Amino acid sequence: MRKILQILVILFTVIQVKSQELSCSITVNSDKIPGSNKQIFTTLENTLNEFVNQTRWANSNYKPQERINCNLTITILEQNGNDFKGHIQIQSSRPIYNSSYLTPVFNFKDDDFSFNYAEFEPLQFNENTFESNLVSVVSFYVYTILGFDADTFSLNGGSSFFTKAQDILVQAQQSGYAGWNQNDGSGTRFTLIDNLLSPTYSAFRNTLYEYHLKGLDVMAQDQIEAKNKIAESIDGLKSIFDSRPNAFLLRVFMDSKASEIVSVFSGGIRFDTFKLKEDLLKISPINAAKWSEIE
């Protein structure tokens, strides 16, 4: 009987490991907060790492090597008792086929981040109710990370995850916290998920798919084909620029990909970059210095 129980425990552990979707490192930076007692921030950091990495966010099983690499950095700028205010930086990446290279997929900074937290308070995600702004913001970005990652493997593959993120947004809109509503600004969680699910910006998600699966994933076997597909995918972003030159998602893409694009087209087999550089300069003039490095 004892052996059977041991086997069941081992099997349960294996299933749990395989079911987790993320390999996420969460850091809480409290350098801006005066005082020598920082134990609450250490506790918060540990609690968040357990919450994100031990929660099953999707129905699919992920093998350990398939878990999505991501980092969340929470910088605390103000503290008033158990009320905290700061910003959160979200970064995720995925491996490229036949390569040891990890490509950045999502890189986003959210400046509208405030929450209430008491030390040792358990964090629980309930998809049907708003529990706390800390849980809602972190869960929102978990689903956004999953959505971006899925979109790089199949066309619109992240729709179910983005819809989950939108559900969290809807439940949080009456909370009084900033970032969840349309009138909170142009670079908020509301704008991000609204644009991702809007048919108006469907070319953005097509670019995620073409750029990664048909571009970078082919690089090891056919550099010219890969560069052609990446250039074509960026031309898809140009179609968004032509109708909405200030589109928020264009900045979201370039915040993740600008340096990588320069690297891709500055090395390896020669490629005619004239049109590509024209498109990039129009889409993201703020990165003009980088685009000038493309040969």
C-alpha cells in the first residue's frame, strides 16, 4: 500500500510539473523605499513567484522544456502602509527552432500599477471575481504573455488567452484602479487588450506569426527565405501605419523587436534592405539611429 501511495505521489508531481505553462522570474525592487526593514518585499516576491509558477493557467500540458520564459519586474516607488504604487515591466521570450537563441516576444512597461498587500496574504486567482489589483494585474499579464507566445506558433493562436485577459479587465473596471478603463490613457492595459482583439489590427497578429514561425524559425535552414518572410511581416505592420500612424501596437512591437531586426539584417547572407529600411523609418522613426545600422 505504501508503494502504491509513493507511486501516486510521484505521478501527481510529474503531472503538476508538466501542467505549468511558465518559467517566470519575478523581482520586486524596493530601492526607492526608505528604511532598512524590507522583509515585506521579500515575502511579496516569493509569494508572487509561487503564485505565477504554480498556478495552472491553461488546459494544455506543457513539458518542462516547453515552458515560456518570462520576467516580471515590479518597481515600488511609493508605500503608504499596505498601499503600494509603482510600475511593472513584463518581458517574455521563446526559443527559435534549431537554435539556442531566445527571441524577445513581449516587452512592455505598465506605469499604472498600484495595489494593496498585507504580508503573508495569500494570492488566489478567481476568474469570476475581482480579488485584488495585484492578482488582477499579474494574472492579466500572464494571459497576455501566453497569448503572444501562442500567436508566434499559429495564426491567431492566442485568441483564447487574450480573451481571458479581457475578462480580467472587465471585472477590474469597477475597482477604481487606473489602467483598466478607456479614459485612463493611450498606453494602458485597456488599450493593449482592446487593440489585440480588434479586427482593425489583425495585421499585427499576422506579423507575430509570420515573423516568428515563417521567419526566425526558418533561419537555420534558409537565411534568404527567413529574411524575406521577416521583411514581408514588417510590411504588414506598414499597412497598419498607413491607416493609423500612431497605432499603439506598432510601439509595442518595436519595443521588443527593434534591436533584433537590426541584428537579423546586418549579418549573414546579403539581403536588399532598401524597402525594409524605408518601412521601418516610417513605422518607428524614434529608432532611426538603429535602422541606419542595417546594411
